[in-house]
Amino acid sequence: MNVRALPGTAAPGPIETSIDTSLPPEGYVLYCTESGIFIRGGSEAGIFYGRQTLDQLGPDVPCGRISDQPRFGWRGVLLDVARHFMPVADVLRFVDLMAFHKLNVLHLHLTDDQGWRIEVPGWPRLTSVGAWRTESMLGSRQHGIHDGTPHGGFYTTAELREIVAYAAERHVTVVPEVDMPGHMQAAIAAYPELGNGFDGPVRTSWGISPHVLNLSQETLDFCRQVLDHVCDVFPSKLIGIGGDECPTDEWPGGRELQTAFTARMAEHLAGRGRRIYGWDEILAGGAPEGAVIAAWRGEEPAEVAIAAGHQVVCCPDVKLYLDYRQSDDPGEPTPVGTLLTLEDVYSYEPPSSPLVRGAQANLWTEHMESLRRVEYMAFPRLCAFAEVVWGPADRDFAEFSARLTEHLGRLDKLGVNYRPLSGPRPADGRDGAPGHPRTLEDRLAELREMTAELR
């Protein structure tokens, strides 16, 4: 951001806006003068971001000139609505908070073993059965504690279109994900013929189900129908098909079967003018041409994807998984994963390559049963992430921290349930929902083993 301050306060009144195609599409120039306020944007998106900056400056806008543009085109957040369903109003609220921080991609994780959240014409049991589980786990899966309370919900097609339209008005692209061929127990619970002999309920435990899709022609046709409906609802050029954490024990072959499956889904989506967006596991055996890789298993998969010529969205778990604990304070709610502080997020830097589209912070909601819990885990770390993907590579955490105090006042006015910088409050804890903290060393060793297939 280039800022030039001038004496005085900008005059109140209408804001004059205009398109200036000499600017980058998401760039803007904001002039605040004693005669008025003017925003020039490279597109409507640029004007929108100029307005966000103006909103953050508050009512007494100082005179000056601000020239600004983002460093990355993909400034994303994954929101997992499969593990805990989030009502439409809460999703729209989250979109508003994203837009306020100039984040522009909502990766919506719509299906998993623990719940199916999207209706599909001709497959009613996906929502009448697959969208509901009899109970949920309390705390990390290692403790085996369940709450005995049914949980569920799904989005109608009309509701999904509402989310897409609302986000588009705020220059946020919704990238849908229907995970396949693993993480499919909810669908198989609804239609056992899609599986490999499993005839049971939607999964109530966290973790990875061993029950995956069979790869019969009928099941492949089911997947194509699901993706066709997703394409009808979501205009995003990228469609997420997951591909992560897929056990092969139920198949007569090995990992090459998943590679062939992914290629078929990519071919089908190409016929709809779309490209696949998949987790870095699809690199094993060779990802389809044109696939965009969400590199999550540490930082190595991004380099592997780049070397293979694939575009990459960087979301390494040890840097950008916002379900990971924020401190070692015993009052943190369900502390899992490695320690990921505000400074850890702020210090993350994606690899320098033209194939890196940007980065994405992920909010997996096994331990976030409400929007308030999501906000607590997301903010202010998402504020730090927003600067990583918008601002320059040369950043200073002390300078950011000084500005953050004022920004938290803005979040207070918006009613955001952010984590205080001083640490968790008594009400932030989750009694009876114990966590499972990990050391960074242990996690890195695990990641090296997990990604050995990519070397």
C-alpha cells in the first residue's frame, strides 16, 4: 500500500467512483480531499476494495492518497460446513467478514463422512439420510467421547444460489467441494450401492472412514450427476473434488484406481468448461492436466506441484490450519494440532513461482460447533493471513501488531467473537471436549511419511 498523507479531513458527502483500466483489476486509488472522496478502481472489484479501506478509516477520514493492489489473486478461506452445519445466515455473515478483509475465495467444503450438505436432483436420500448423524464427538477423536445429540442440516439449491449471489456482490468466488472418492460415508449411508458392502449410518466419529466409493460405472455416473448439479449452481471455473485421505483397502487394486477416477472426473468437468481443484494427494500417479492443487500436507507438496507444472493454492496445515490451537494456554477450546500463533500465520510466505495462485487458510469444524466458535478460531489470525496474501512479502510483525489493536476495535463494532490478544476468556473453553495437542517436530515427521509417495 502506498500512502501519501495531506493535512485536513475529507469532506462528507457522496463518494465519486470510476473505472480506470490502467490499474490492476483489483487495484484502486483512494483520494480523500477537503472537497470530497474519490475512488478509482481497475474494475468494480477495485472500487469495492477501495470502499473497504474507506470503511476501515472510519467517519473522520484524513485527507490523503492511497494506492493499493493485492499481491495474489487467490486470497482464500476454506469453511467446512460438513462436520458442523452452518445455517445460511451464518455463511453470509462469514462472507461479509471475508470481504471486509479483502479475501476473495470461499472454498466451501460441502460433503464428508460426517454429513452431506447439498441436495442433488434424483438423489433425495443424500439429504434425508446423508445430512444427519445421530451424535457427534466431543473433543478430539482419541478420547472417544460422544454427545448423544443428533446433528444435521443441508442447503437447498435456492439457498446455495443465494450464497453464491451474495458472495459475488462482495467479489467473493465460492468454490464448491464435493469430496470423492473417499470421505464418502454419508453418501454411502444414503445409498449403500455406492459403496463396497458397507450398510451403516453416517459417521459419528471424527477422522477418516475406511468406507469409500466403489468404482463401478453406476457409481461413476452418480459422481458425474453430482458434479453436473454443482456446475449448474456454482459458476466457479474450479470445482473441488477432494481426492484426499482415500483408503484403498476396499478396492481390488491400488492407488492407480484413484488416479484413473480423478482423470475421469477431470475429463467430465472439462466438458462443462471447468477444471478440477483437488488436494495434493491427487499428485500421486500424476494429476490431470489443468488441475489446480491445494497443497496442504506441509510445505513440500507445493514444490512438487510446481515442478510438475500445476498451478497451486498453498494451505500448509502447520502454517494455515486455523483449527490448530492458538496457544498453550489450558483455556484454549479443544486444543488440537501444532501450535499456530498469530505471528506464525503472519510469517508464512508462499513459494515464489508464477504457478502459485495464492494461499488459503482452512477452518475445519470438528471442534467448531457454532459461528461464534469459528470466529474465535479465525480472528485475529485471519487478519494476519489477509496481510500475507494482499500485502508485500517484506512484512514486519511488530508494525502489524501495533495496527491490529485499532483494527480489533473495528471487529468489536462488528460484533466479532475474536480471540483476545491477552488469551482465552473463561467462557471460551469447551468443558468435556478435550483436545490432542501435537508438537511441530512430531507433525513434520508424520508429514514426511505421508508425502513419501510424491517423491
